[in-house]
Amino acid sequence: MATNLVSYIMQFLTPDMIGRIAAALGLSRNDAQTGVTAAIPALLAAISGVAAKPGGAQNLVDTIKQQSSVPDSFSGLIGGNNQPSFIEKGSSLLTSLLGSQDQSALAGALGKSAGLAHDAARSLLGMLTPVVMGLIGKQIGPRLDVGSLTGLLSSQKEQIAQALPAGMGKLLGGTGLLDSLTGAAGEVVETAGQVGRTAAAGTGQIAQLASSAARSVGSAGQRAVATSGIPTWVYWAAPLIVLAGILWYLLGNRVEQVAQQPTVVPAQSVVVGGVDIGKQIEDSLDELRTSLQGITDVASATAAVPKLQAATAQIDKVDGMVGQLSADQRKIMAGLISPAMPTINQLFDKVLAIPAVGEVVKPTIDTLKTKLADLPGQSSTVGGP
């Protein structure tokens, strides 16, 4: 079985295929590359979620067997007369697996992440779903069954999570499509959700402590009434006083802790034609750092190349909009990019120094350096080849 299912599928989708997908869907090559790079791990995450449901794995096995011949004929289907029918069948297949609501959510998240219109994202998913299914089947081979399928998908959680574009987890938050990646590398749960659960747990603990204290003091009061002449109300008032003290102490400390949490200041936006390119460049730089940090050997370098290419495509897309920026917007862009460049340059040097890795990633990194150097204020911050 493949050591990296995402890389296996991306290697099947050659640059020539990406170009033909772009032409078939009316996209630029860069948009198609970015969309495909985001769609593959998103689809694999969704498929893994289906496999985890009762009866889902067997349903997937049956579906994968039906799509076994698609990879062999895919090249001929792109741009052919049967393309519309093929895309619609793929969309219907995805809907049957996920449900219409989750299928729409996935297309919406892909569109926002890759900068595609919703219809284009939906068509891309419809085109790729049968291919992904067929390639999973080819990877497992003739021993395809529930056990081999779930074993493969389970072994790929970390790689799938790492391949998801920055921000995809937030876009799909609450849909359940990424639940199968829980515990894998990469954050797919929104911080707000974690804070909410932590606060709820803390509130429950406070209630349990207060209730326990009240019962203890109340029991002591009842025993004292039976052996003394002190009025009963004194012993019932005592638990309330103790309870109030406990709540004041615990809640007071919790409020203080929350107040001490750092305030996250949203980055300034640079919007051109309705597109927040400031957000896009931040996400691209985050994805670039993450991808470079994950390169330790030839295998991880090969797996990282599609992600580096996707980051390059996104940066190139932003560069195409730079001419529309005002002087103030250029300053904001430079302020977003410049602080990140020392770290990225160090990562470039570190990766290129790893034995046998340089020849795998150097062409892509050289292209990246060129694209980064063209961004506002970066002529002196990006390292040379």
C-alpha cells in the first residue's frame, strides 16, 4: 500500500491532466492546480468519515469496485463529449455518499479555499470523486474488502490532515466531514469550539464541587441540630454561606484567567474585486511554512511538492492582483509578508541542505522564490537560488 495516498493520487493527476481539467472547466491552470490540491485531501477526509459509519465501509467497497476502470479512461473523458454526464454522475455519487447538505458544504468550502465559484468547485468534485475511488481500489488491489479499505484509510489520517489547505478545517467546522481525522496531525477543530467545551467542563466541575460542599455542610448541620439547642435556621444558612464562598473563589479565578488570555487582533484586510488577498497570502504563507517543516527526507519531499506547487499557484494569483492595489494596500501587504520571510528563507536553506532532497524540491522552491520576490516590498527579503 502507498505510504502517502494523497501523494499517490496527485502523482496520477499529471500537469497535463491539470491543464486539461482547467480548460474543461473554464479555469486558469493555477486555479485548477489549487482546486485539485485542496479537493483531494478533502475528498479523502470525507470518504474516511463515510467508512467510519455503520455499513459505510461496505458501501464504499461496492462503490470503489464500480469505479475501478475510471482512472484508465479518465484522460479521454476530460474535455470529451461525455464529460458533462461524467461530472454529473460523479456529483450524484458524492451526494449518495455524503448527503446533499454535506456535499454542498464541501463544495462551498473548496470554493472559498481555492478561490473558485461554487459551480466550478462542485464540478471539480464531481470530476474527481470517481477518479479518487478508482485509485483507492487500484492501490488496494484484488484484496479490496472492508478490512483492507478501513486499514488503508486509518493509516492515512495524518497525511490527509497535513495535506488539507490552511483554513479548510474552519470552513468545514460543524459539518462532521473531518471527524475521521480527530487526533491526526493538523488542527481541524475551531479554537472557539475547544474553548466552549473547556468552559462547559469547568462549569460542570464547579457545580459538582459546590453541590458536594453543600451536602457535606448540610449533613453536619443536621447532626448538630439533633444534639444542641441552636436554632435550625443557623445550620441551613451555613451551607449557603460556604457555597457562596466557593462559587466566588472559583468563578472569580476563572474570570481572571479568561481576562488574562491574549486578545487576537484580526489582520488588516486587503480586498480587491471582492477577494481578500491579504487573507489568501497569509493562508499561503502558513501552508508554505507547514509544508517545508514537514520535509525530512526524499519521501516527505515528494509528498510535499504538490502542496508547494499549490502555494506557488496561490501566490502567483495574488501577484496578478498587485497592480490593482493602492499605495496603502501595498504597505499592508508588505507588512503581512515581510515578517514571515526570515523563517521561510531559513526553511528553504534547511530543506535544500538535506541529502538527495534538494534535487526533488529545488525547481519548485526556485519558482517560489521568484514569485515571492515579486510581491510588495520583498525584493530584498527573499533569498537567492
